[in-house]
Amino acid sequence: MTDAAPLWTPSAERIAAARMTAFMEAASLRAGKRFATYGELHNWSVEDREAFWNLVWEFCGVIGERGEQVLVDGDRMPGATFFPQARLNFAENLLRRTGSADAIVFKGEDKVERRLSWDELHALVSRLQQLLRALGVGPGDRVAAMIPNMPEAVAGMLAAASLGAVWSSCSPDFGVQGVLDRFGQIEPVVFIASHGYFYNGKEIDVSAKVAEVAAKLPSARKVLIVDYLGKAGEVASGIEKAEALAAALAPFGARPVTFERLPFSHPLYILYSSGTTGIPKCIVHSAGGTLLQHVKELCLHADVGEGDRFFYFTTCGWMMWNWLVSGLAVGATLLLYDGSPFYPGGNVLFDFADRERMTYFGTSAKFIDSVRKAGLRPIESHDLSSVRTLSSTGSPLSPECFAFVYDGIKKDVHLASISGGTDIVSCFVLGVPIEPVWIGEIQAAGLGMAVDVWDDDGRPVRQQKGELVCTRAFPSMPIGFWNDPDRAKYHAAYFERFDNVWCHGDFAEWTEHGGIIIHGRSDATLNPGGVRIGTAEIYNQVEQMPEILEALCIGQDWEGDVRVVLFVRLAEGVRLDEALEKAIKAKIRSGASPRHVPARIVAVADIPRTKSGKITEIAVRDIVHGRAVKNKEALANPEALELFRDLPALKR
């Protein structure tokens, strides 16, 4: 990017008040040298990881026994061990506050609203803990939940974690096979499910699906039905080993929650790869690594703490839910929303932000683009004075959406585009509240993360596209994959490309400002004429056009080379004629390069996406080439794949 001025620069007052500034001062004292810039602080954080992670533990007030050692075998990846003598409990760190202030505010579309104080959250966790303990749940056991983003999900996770059990969740819109592909592998001893949810103003009853899943989880000693639509007792009566959660909790009164302190590396979460190329991989994350990484990101990079009202639009099947709930560890109030972000209209999340005095507004790049294309202008219609940070993730945020945030949502706001993944349950690159925001750029690599961009030969490159890598171990690396005893799948996923270096699978580029641009996934990169092109570069151009709602791009094998094929979902009433094709190609040619111009442009009625809203280039590429898509259950709209099969336009 060559823009002369940043989109936003933090005020002197904001920089002075930022937790990152206080941490920089503490780090300067610890290191015995003055850090004047974020870049200097970051260099220290990756060069002296022991001192850095030790300071994060202290500065963020981690509760637990730290031990003497910070890092063993730090040069091995995988194989490094952080805080090998430490003992802690994840839930103890999240339940540090008590009192009558809001811990959780929940909104389920326009149907349900609830508030839980810190004391009420403690009480619910206590009763759930007693129930799980009575069911024989202990360290290492798995508790799985198919549940909306509601208070019982947070409390269930905390109760499981308090006992040292492992939590795994998905959203209730998953199909039966999609749930079983995940939970069937990990064999949960307790299965928690809601019998329905609200979406687009409608009740979605999933009781039959819950019954079918429960019948195929023989490891489950108990099935607990969470009441959301008012029929939990009735649904539970028709499922073997099932009971309504309210009835199961009835014998237990609130008492102080107890916490089982376990090793830093004890498993906390099992998350899942998208599953679009086969059965999902079960990624196991540690309690200590997740906690330390999250408090670092939330406290320092997100600048969230006590008094903040912290929101991320997510489901329980996306890692952003795990990131969101860690807001409790820094004393923030969680604002939970479940349902459609566009019902009854596109302003519903801004209404929520306005009414609840939201301070951190987290969403997806797709949501911001949809608001822009709908012509909404929250800057004029809502009071967003409380919002200090607006965060975007899920896919690259286009330069046009960067500009729209400041023009259409709020002028004085820290726009934090962030990127990482389920693989690390956190971020590689993210926001820095004391640094300027440049159009189209993620601000920086996270503290303690030795992020770089390498070419195919493993050489660092600057202002060139390459592979996003991390060259040194960090605490939130997975413990491993479930049912991968020789760690072969784990090694193949991240360490096969470059020895002893994490290769994340993102196609990225450093900028002149020290920021980073993600151009898309490496495995979706186009390669016409042997030149690598990121799909996001094409999307950034065509999705500026009002005629185009959404686009998806693949490389099609053709006559011994690869040709670029662009699929477009058009705005209502728009037809893909010769004039529009010419306009699309001209836009891409002038905005990207002649190499980016597609050989074929095809209009489609829908574009397939994962449950977390990401478009699925690889699945479409397989369909176009006549290959089977291995796991359609991972898709939110698998029927859309048929729109891409045997297209005449791609046979010439």
C-alpha cells in the first residue's frame, strides 16, 4: 500500500491509557533497556521468550503456581514446553470476579434477553460442576455440546474446565453426520444439547437431530437438554439417558466453585478443522497455552479489561467463541448474541452495541461488506460513542471495507483486522492500539509470535507474497491431534513444508509500514502461467462493484496450464451480459494486474460456505474437476455445490 496517511492514528491520551503502553514500560524495566516503539517491544518478545511470557503471566495476573522454569526445549517445534512446573485451572482464572455487575448479557434475536451477574454466573457454574461431578466427570473426560451461543454454553465450559474435563462444542445448525464426525471421534461422557434455536425470526426445532446424535454417542453417560424453545422436558423424555438440564440441576444448590489445578499442558478444548477435505481433524488445546495467549491478546492487543463490554459475533462452533469467553479472564462483561445478524434488519448488531454500550465490537469481514453494500450508515443512525475497537476476522478485509468503517460506522475507532486460526485458537497477526491503522493492512504480528513471510525456498521476503510462517514455538500451539499417537498428522499439517517451522497455509505479504496483508489460503492460491495469485486480490476488486454481491475464484486445469475462473453472485435484477463481463475484467486489470483477469466468468445463484461463513474454494475446485467432495457435512449450504457441476462454460 502506498497511501500517504493512515486511516486512523490513536490520540496521545489513548496511547497513554492503553494497557500496551503500561506493558511496554514494564518490559523496558525487565529488559533493562528502553522500548520506544511496538516494533522494538515485539523484537524483544520473540528474542527473549522466557522473560516475555514470564512478564505476561505477572502483568495479566494469571492465577496459579508458576514454577521456576518458563521454557524447555525452546528450539524444538513441535516439542518445546512452556511452564513445565506450573499448575493452574482455566475456569479459576475466568471466574476471578464476583458481585452484582453484569458478567453476561445475552440476546437471542428479538425473542430472548437475559442477564447474569458475576454472582449468578458463579452459582450456575457451581450447580453444573456438582452435576458433572455426580456423573463421574473428571480430568481428561470430554464434555461435548451442540448449543447456541448462550449463557449455558459458557457456564458448561467453565464447569467442565473446573474439573479438568475437556470441552468441545458446535452450533446446532450442524447436520447429524457433521456432529458425529466431530464428537464421535472424541467419545464424550456427557452430551449437552439445545432442542432448538431462533434464526431469521423462526423457531428451528432440532429435537429429532439431537435424538439421532445422542443414539450414536454410546460413550455418553448422560444427555442434558438445555431449554431454549420451552420444550426441554418433553424432548428429553423421548431420548435414552436424557434429562432436561433444569431438572438435572434441581437437586444442587449454589456453593463456592472448586478448582482442580492441573499442569499447564493439560487439555482444555478440542476444536476442529473445517473438514472440507475429509473427516475433521480434532485439534487439542492446552489450558495454560490458551489462557496465556488469550490474556495477552485481550489485555494488550484488544485493550480489553474490567469495565469493558466485549462482543464478538460468533457461534459455539468457531474459535472466536473460545476467544470471546476468555474476556471473563480480564474482567470484561461478555455480550452474547445468537441468531441472524440481519434479522429483523441489518442494524440489529448496532442496536445491541448502542443499547448495551459495547466497547469492543467483533465481527466478520463479510458482515462489514454486507452492511456497506446494504447502504447502511450506523455512523448516522446509532450512538456508537462507547465503541473503542471494531475487529474483523474470518477472511481478509478489503481496502474498501477499511475505508467504509471510518466513513460509515465510526471515525474515531481502532479497526483491528485480526488473523490466526482454529489451529492455534488465537492470532498470529492482529491489532495494536498504540499504532496507526493503514488501509488494507493488519497492523502487526502478535507479541511473542515470530511471524514471517517466506518464499518457496524458505527465504524471508519483504513486500512480496509468500507463505506465512512462525519460526519459534509459542504457548498456544496444539498439544496435538486426537487419535494421532505418533503425531504424524500433526507434523504433516504444519511442519512438513519447512523443518522446525510452523507453516500456517496463508498466502501473505509484509507491507512498507511493517503491517501484513493476507491474500487468502495457500491451498486456494491460483497459479496461471506459474505465477502465484491470492484469491483475495481478485475479491477486493470485484466486490467493490454494486452489481456483485459475492465472488469465488478457482484455478481450473486447462490445456496443460491453469486458467482463472471467477464465479459471481449478482445483485437482484442484474444479468451477466457482455458489458458486465468487460467491466469486471477491466476492474480487475486496472486494480490488480492483467494476470489476475479471469479467463471465464460464470454467474451462480449461491456460493458454498462453511458453518463459520468462509467460502470454500477447494470444494468448488474439486466439483469443477469432477472430484468427490469428501465432507459436505462441513458446509452450511452443501446444495450450492451442485451449481458448479458440469458447467458448459467451463468446457470450452
